[in-house]
Amino acid sequence: MVTDSKQSTALLLGYTGVAPFIACALYVAWFTATGGYFAAHVAFVGLAYGAVILSFVGALHWAYALHRIELGSGAFVRSIIPAFIAWVSLCIALLVPGGFGVHAFAAALMIASFIAHLRADYALNRAFKEAIVPSWFLKMRLHLSAVACLSLTVIAVCALAVK
């Protein structure tokens, strides 16, 4: 059972944690609009933060697998997928020729992973009589994932807009 204090702390830290996404998206949009040199660099910083958060999302699923033995060993395998997708996304953004434009593909991979794991959270909670996580957590995850996906979308659109 989560106490009000733990819930408040989780909500505060969770919602504060989207600040880097918002800041990177705003800076990338501004640098892109003003022809600034730093747009690609700030976009990569946003992608790097997305990679960190995707790894965290995977770690949540690892914890679910530890907590619920009936999830089976496949749950551990599924829990490492976000970190792998995050790593591949960063490799694409950094190593694939094509300039700033490849950041859009990297962002799209991350967006797909955020959405897939959010859906998995909801599916896991529906699958058990006793919820794996409280409803307030799923609501927060929905909000945080929406901000992450929106911010990554801004990065992707800006990456495609640069000639």
C-alpha cells in the first residue's frame, strides 16, 4: 500500500521529471526556427534523456516481474526491450549518415516504445485481480508518456524541417 507521502513524492518527482523533455523540445523548436546551429545538439540531448527514461520504464517492468512470479521469465525479457530500443535510437541519431534528419527516425522509435510500454502497463493491471500498480500511477504514467511523446514529436518534426 502506498502512503499519501509516497504518492505525493512519486507524483512530484514524476511530473518534475518531464522538465528536460519540455526544455529540449522548446529549445530545438526555437533553434530550428531561428536557424540556430545548436538544434541538432539539443535534439540529441533530448533523445539521450528519452533513452534514460525508456530504460527506467523497462526497469519498472523488471520490478513487476520480480513482484509477480506468475508473469514468468518472458517478463524479464520484455523489460529490457525499452533500453535496447533506446540504445538503438541513440546509435541511429549519432552514427547513421543523414545529418539532423535521422533524429526524426530515432525519436519515432522512442515514441513507439513509450506507447507500447504504456499499453503494457495497462494490460498488466487489467490481467490481475489485485492491481500491479495503483490507478494514480497509471494516470501519472499516461501524462508523463504523453509529454515525452509530444516532446519527441517536436524534435522529430524539427529534424525533418531542417534542410
